[in-house]
Amino acid sequence: MERYLIELPHTNEECLRALDETRASSRELLPLIDWGCMAGNHNGWLTVEARSESEARSKVASAFLRGKAIVTKVDKITEEQIESYHKK
């Protein structure tokens, strides 16, 4: 399994829709999403484990947000890896 960061961008005008659809379609994901809306940054962020980018995207149950989602494969990087990058 790989790890993916999913960003859920939406506008101020779309905010309540984004929250309502998330609550209605994916109650188990709602507490896992960090929202920037209260600070004026209308984005949600969620990290999931999946076999592929498309599987990660499918975890966003709201079709509205799934269509806007930005899915990025993410990895941890060790100090040893950083040192090896310097040697290349």
C-alpha cells in the first residue's frame, strides 16, 4: 500500500456544500479530514493508504469533491536518503 495526500479545494461559496456532502456520504472520513475553512483557506486535507491514485481518489465519496480533489503520492524521507541524494 502507498500513502496519498488528498487535497479537497473548494471556494467560500462551496464550503457548506463540501461539508454537507462529506457528512452525508462519508461520516467515517469526516473526522479524518483537516479543514482550513475556519482560517479562510477553503481546503481539506486527508492522508489515506491505497494501492493507486485512482483508489485513493475513490475514497472521497462526494462526487463534487472527488472531481476537484488533488491526489499526491507521499513518502517519508530518511536522513540516510538525504545523504545519498547529496552523493549523486
